[in-house]
Amino acid sequence: MSNKKNQTTPKTAVSRRGVLKGMAAGAVAGGAMIKGAPFVHASEPITLRIAGTGVNQFKELADKAKEDLGFTIQYTSLTSDDVVKRAVTQSSSFDMLDAEYWMLKKIVPSGKMKGMDVSKIKNYDKIVPIFTKGELPDGTKMSRQGIAPIKVSYLAGEESSEFATDPSGYMTLIPTVYNADTLGIRPDLIKQPINSWAELLNSDFKGKASILNIPSIGIMDAAMVCEASGLATYGDKGNMTKAEIDTTMKVLTEAKKDGQFRAFWKEFNESVNLMASGEVVIQSMWSPAVTKVRSMGVPCVYQPLKEGYRAWAGGLGLPSHLEGKQLDAAYEFINWYMSGWAGAFLNRQGYYTAVLETAKPFMSEDEWGFWMEGKKAASDIMSPTGQKIESAGSVRDGGSFWDRMGNVTVWNTVMDEDRYMVRKWNEFIAA
């Protein structure tokens, strides 16, 4: 069986594509329903406008949704900060929001998001409990430094602008992808072991280092670096005091004045270009960016570090204005997203999907072992779009799901002193 076939077809005898087509036909004829949301009649074309960061806005996902559901997916790619601005000030410009959990602290109080009724989510009870209980599948409690997803997963009610302290039946986001982030490096251009966040400030990499210019995320990488370097201590890196913010920004400012940083990137492709060109050899990086660099034939490693990982998570949410057939279609798309094909596609990008058991049948045994279990690849490993990114015998950077998510130190965040932090960050960038 070819690798390409393994990437698109589950190991069951009946293809999901055929089942969905048959069900859709039945829906048109007799108003049939899938669990969670009614099928929209094929005679009524649906376009779902999805606004979010570009990291999982793949044409392949849009094409597959069109094939299976008949929907046209229209993406708008924005920077992280602009996702928040669009959600609060122009929520009518999209039908679904692809947001990260830290953004919710800024978006939810505006009242521009609708709580999602979990009874309409087919695989709700299979979602990894990081999002529903704040723990790993084996019951181990996750770090709650920063905005751990469980802190902002639920609203008090469908139309509420307040978070619920316990599961309420109305989720802010239905999780799609999450990961534990670290530093990316060019192993062919770095000739020494890299095992600490402190290496970002190593003078050996002067003029060849980069940190991302998204305040709410960049400050967390900076805190990991400062703490690892012994230059700062924190009560909670995810919710710093003004004094802790000042100390962190002083370290970054001095490093910038000394020429440590080549650039401060804001967008996914910027980080890819910096690393692929060799202008930067060590930097803040996201897993799909590492995958993309590798798919270009350039060595790039997502380096495990002894201090642990900075985690993040994202999901699909609904604007408060959504109703009628668009709302039905949004629920249907979410159920499709969690049913396996999309999850397997994104797992090959280096993400983790929120429903592991539905994604597994859409991956080969070798793929699952490599991406999820930290096993040595028996054959070449391909990216979601078919480029070779690892050779047989390779092991995934950072190891298994448990190695990564079990070593999370802090989550991306919005601090109580957010305005103060952003002002200090912007002063640092402009200096």
C-alpha cells in the first residue's frame, strides 16, 4: 500500500467518503440527520468563512470538506493579534473563528462569541481531557501556569460573556490542535549540544537568533529563557507582576542592544524563511514551521529542552451572530473535523488532534508510531502534503505525546498586567 493511500484512507473496508455521500443524499431526500447537527440540503450551497492564524489553513482540508460535506471553506489568514481584533470588532465578517485559548480572555468579555452546545458535538466525550478536565488521559494533572485550556473552556451559558469554573455544557472552542513548543535550530549550522532555553541568549549565536514578536507568546518564551539563564525568577511565569515583566524586558532589551537578535517575526512564513535561509540558526518556532523547513530539504530540529515546553492549544469557535443554516453547517463542519481525516492530516504536521482515537485509523501504523508514540520510523515519513520530511530510522523530535505534553511548564497566556506587558514589549521592539 502506498504512503499516499495511507494518508487518505482509513484501514476499514468502507470508506468514510462513501458513507458521507450516501448520508448526504439521504438527507436531501428525507431530512435525515447525523448525530449532532442536521445535514444542510445539497441544493443550498454553503460557504463557511473561517478567520484565524494560517497554521492550519490548508487547501487540502478545504478540498476534503468540500468533497465530504459540499461546503466551500473560505479562509482569512491573520496574525494572532489581528485574530483578537477581528473577533471583537468585526465578528460579522466570519462564520467561524480559529482561535487559540489565550485569546479567549480578550474575546469572551466582549460578548461576541457563542457557547457551543456539547450535546451537538458527536465526539465530545472522546476529546482529550486536557480540555474537559485539565488532565492528561492517564489522570495526571496538567500545569496551570498561564492560561491552561481548562480555565477558559466553558461559558456559563450559550449567550454568556463569562467563563464557567466547571464544565457547563457550553464550550468556548471545540479543540482542533495543540502542541508543546520549544526552540527550533539548524543542526547543520550549530556544532554544539543545545539542551536549554538559555541557549537563545548564547553569544555564540549573536546576530543569528530570533524571538517571535507576538507579545502574549513572546513574553512566555522570554520567561523560559530568563529563568533558564538564572536572570529572573517568577511566582507564575504565566501571570507576571510588573516587577517580573520589567526584569524580563530588561534582559531582552540588553540582548537586543548587544546584537543578539537577527529578527523578530510575527507570521508563520517569516519564521520559515529566516530558518531556511540560514539567517537564523536558533529561534522561537512552531511545529508546522519546522515541518515546512524540512519539506524544503533544509535540516531543522525542534529541540527538546531540559526546562520543559511552552504549550498552546487552538480550536474552532462560533461568533454570537451565527444562526440558521450557517450555524447548522458550522456544527456539521466541527463534527467532520473531529471525525478522523482532518485530525490525521494535522498529526502529520506535528500537531496533536483533540480526538486521538478517530485520527488513528486514518494513519498507517508506522505514521502513528512515529508521530504519537515516539517510535523509530520503519519507512520514510511524509508531510501532510506529501513531501518527505524524515528518513526511515528517524525518531520524532521530543519523542512521544507523553514526553511532550507530560512536560509542559507553562501555557500561552494573557496576564492580569497584560496592558502593561504589551506596552513594555512594544517599547522593546521599537527601541
